[in-house]
Amino acid sequence: MLPLTKDIVFFDLEATGLNIVQDRIVQVGFVKIFADGSPSEELEMKINPTIPVSAEAEAIHGLSNEALAEEPTFKDVAQRLYDFIGDADLGGYNSNRYDVPLLQEEFHRAGIYLDTSQRRLIDAQQIFYRMEPRTLSAALKFYTGKKMENAHDALADVRATVSIFEGQLRMYADADYETDDGKSTKPFTNMDAVAAFCQDDRFLDATRRLKKGPDGAPQFNFGKYAGRPVAEVFAENPNYLKWILSKDFSTEVKALVKAIDEQRRKGKE
């Protein structure tokens, strides 16, 4: 594994469904790897979501509302989970698009802000899909030779993710990657490079509601203003910002559009 300059927490979440704003977490699995080489720590717990678990989700992870009725709510354990994470980087499998924003939403409802601006976000799925596009169980077998056991159990899945990431680092230690514009990079020289490799620079948020325009300016990626610069739309229709802030958009999207509008207003002064 790359020499760590900062602790990293790999994690996996099971939930009531796939909507990161409306759905709730029913199980968490964390593995914390320490930069100083100390033995890793694990944390797993089941959570009462306080809303119905969808039949589709229950069929995958096997956790029903009845089984979770006596478990603590996320608010009950939020501080413990936040303290476990500390200032560590975050890693997972499909975590940049699902687990990280879902966890942010749950923390937000509990009155805690999980800031990711100073954390590296390592997504083993992004590495895998770009280097060897397959599934989680296939990734584990491909990189480690292991067979997937207890799929869709949060702690089992996150343990598999750690093994996959370690296998990726071994396999691609000296690998070159050619970008769409023909540039060659070595994505696995350090954790900064790995985190950059996991990012999809086309989009500004995990739900892909905002994207970068050809000139780098933020654009809407949905609705009647799709493809239009955000600042330009707010200049024409300030009520559109109010509409976004009142609807079920993610905390990340709301923070981004508010910042864009504040910058637009400053530019007019």
C-alpha cells in the first residue's frame, strides 16, 4: 500500500433505497487505516432508519424495519461515527457518487457538517471501472484471487474494498494511463494522484446536477436550464435559486449554487 500521509477510513453503507437525499442508512461498516502503521480499527453498526425500507433494498441486504426497530437512529450515533472518522481521508466502492453524499446528508440532518474539501476521496470503483470494468465480486477475484463472501453486508463489502484497493496498488504501481486528450500519467505514485484519478471532472457534485461548461464555468445539468451557466441563469431569474434551495436537492448542490450566486453578486460590486 502507498505510504499514507494521513489516516484513511474505507466505508460502506446499506440503506433504505438509492436516493441520497430521501433515503436513510440502515447499516454502516468502517475500516480505519492509520498513517503511522498502527493496527487498523473496524466499526460496524445497524441503524433504525425511521422510514420504510424499500422491498428492493431489503431483498439486497436483508435488513427489514422489524429487524432494525430496536437499533439506534443515525442521530443517536452520529457523533460517535464522526469522531471515528476524525480528519481522515475517505474511501469506498462507488463512494464518491453514493456513500459519501448519503453520509453527508445523514450527518446534516443530525446537525453535523462532514466537510470533504480537505479530504482525499478514494473510490476503488472508479479505479476499477477505468482500468478493469467489472463488478465488486469480480474485482475481488481479479485483484486478489479471493471469492466474495457475504455480499451486501456492509463490513464484508468494505473489507473486500480494502483488499481490492491494495491489489490495485500492487498491480498498477508503475502503470501509465492515457487521458482522452492523449496525455500519459502515472496515477498511483501517491495518494493525491490516486484521489485525482478517482474524480470525474465533468461534474461538480455527486448527483451530477451541476457540470463544467466548455469554459470551465458551472452549468446546470438538469431541467429547463440544462446546459446554461448557473450564474447567468441566476442573473436572469433569481427565483430559480430560491426554488432549488426549497426542493430535495442534495446539501452539496445547495451549497454550490449559493456559493456561485454569492460570487456572481460580488462580481457586480
